[in-house]
Amino acid sequence: MSGHRASAPFTEQWDHFDLEREGGVATVTLNRPERLNALTFEAYADLRDLLLELPHRDDTRALVLRGRGRGFCSGGDVDEIIGRTLEMAPDELLAFTRMTGEVIRAMRECPVPIIAGIQGTAAGAGAVLALAADFRVASRSARFAFLFTKVGLAGADMGAAYLLPRVVGLGHATRILMLGDTIDSAEAERIGLIDPPVEDDELDAAVDRLARRLAEGPAFAYAQTKALLSKELDMGLSGAIELEAMTQALLMRSEDYAEFHAAFTGRREPRWKGR
């Protein structure tokens, strides 16, 4: 995490989602259950700004993204976003679509591991938010629908056409993004979009276990692993090997690497510092 601070203070109050912090875990809960947690312009902006702020904080070592109620996130609000976009000028529309993409880019570039805890509907932008997370912990009720073509837009939105083929393969991604059909948790597991789903009443515990493990682990190593996974998607083998060699040499000078050796020789568990 960056130790360099500018004049602007950290944001402690977010108006368009709930945020809780405990034990190094920050939990963002989309809180419009009556609308299946549909996103507004302001919710997108708050998510973008939170994700850009996290790398400069030292109190967050794992981020959980949840939705309150029976669904994860139904995507952009039909009334508040789709209705208003019909009246926007081209420059306003481009500013909006760029902002939604900035949320996903910030998720992938944020050094903090991100867990999406998914129950019920994850549709449209909600499905892309889940896709962009590092871990997708889903219940059996989870349903994914990349609905963009069903509203007359390209299935390639917010980075979906970049990320989804890399997760499930080009064939599955083509079918999912072009047709926009809903896939259930069993199908999502089969194609590798999620790990084996848990029972609905076990979702909170499963998300919490993973979040605690990440928050208590070697944060510096996790951050570098996430960065390399993203960067090497578009690199050749030689460049990737060189980047990994440089990263490992850096980590071999970290306090956590020395702590592992001390713990191993002392026959105790490591006390990770994240640096």
C-alpha cells in the first residue's frame, strides 16, 4: 500500500452503498434490495472512487462485495439509468460508459483481493462486477445473466468481452455474451465461472472464511500475485518470466519472506505483516 498521502482526506461516509470495516476486511453492501440492488449513476461513481482510494489505505487487506436481500445486483437501474441515457448527448453517454468501465479497471488494478459473495440475481453490470472479482463465492440460488444484447447493446460492456473468455474460454463467452441467456449456479460451476456453490444459508460463513484468510495472510505477496495475473494476460512468455523473476527478487527482500523462515525454523505459524 502507498504510504504517500495527498491533501484530500480519506472518505469515511459513502452515500450509495453500505461500508463496514473489521479486522482488515472491508465489506461493501449494495443496499437497494427493493430494486435487486440496481446501480445508479451515483453508485457507479462511489464504487470507482472507493476502489481508487483503497490502495492508499493501510486498514484494508480484503474487500468483499455483497448485495442486500435476495439478489446480488440486477445491473443498471432501468428507470434511473436506461431511461435517462435515451435523453443524453453522445459526449454524456461516452462519459457514462467510460465511468462504468473505470469501476472494472479499478477492481482489477486494486492490490487488495476482492471477493464477490453472490446470491440470487447477478445480471448486466452486476454480472460484470462479479466477473471482475478475484474470487466468486456463490450460493446455489445464484443466477448470472450478461443481458446487454437483450436491451439492444453489445454484449461487450465494461470489459466483459476481455475478462469472460479468459475465465471460461472463448466458446462459452461467445454464447453467454451474444445470447444473454441466464445461467444457473450449476452451469456457472461447470464452465469455471464459480467454484462449487454453497447452500444459501452457508454463503455468509463461506465468504467470511475466505475474507479472513486473505486479511490475515501475506498481503504483499497477494497483491503482487494479483498484479502479475492481470499483466501477464497480454504478455509473451519471455516477458512474463522476466517480470516474475523481478517480482520474486523484490519479495525475497520483504519482511514476510524473512518471517516465514523465522516461523519455519521456530516451528510456529508466521505472523504476516504485509510488507
